[in-house]
Amino acid sequence: MFEDIYAKGGVTLRLETGAVGLHNGVFDVVARNVTCEDGRCAVMFAPHSAINGVVQVENVLARGCAWAVTIGLGGVKKE
């Protein structure tokens, strides 16, 4: 649970999985009131190749950022 989080610059909440192994992921995450100011984005998802579960995000605010939310493409490793 992430609630009322703020960052000036960069990324406020970054959820990135799958780079380490096949059996890790993001499950049952709730984020509310995520704010970013003068940064890249408030919420960044980078699923890579992991199997992920439910992620709920509410009330995202980005001021002077490139994006409010970014979601990268998932991929499948040869393994």
C-alpha cells in the first residue's frame, strides 16, 4: 500500500519486475494519491517478463513531468 507519496524530480513510484528471474512479480499493490513534480513520471510500470498480479492506482497528479503514468511493454525470455 502506497498512499500520499510525493517526489520532486525522477519517478515517484516505480514497479519493475522480471529482470532477476522468472518467479518474481508485483501482486496486490494499491497506490493512492501519487504526485510527481518536475520529474519523469508519477507512476512507472516496467513488467519485463514476470507474471504480475493486480495493481490498483488512483489519483495520480503530474506537474511539469514528461508523463503521469508510463507502462512498458512486457516480453517473454527464451527460457
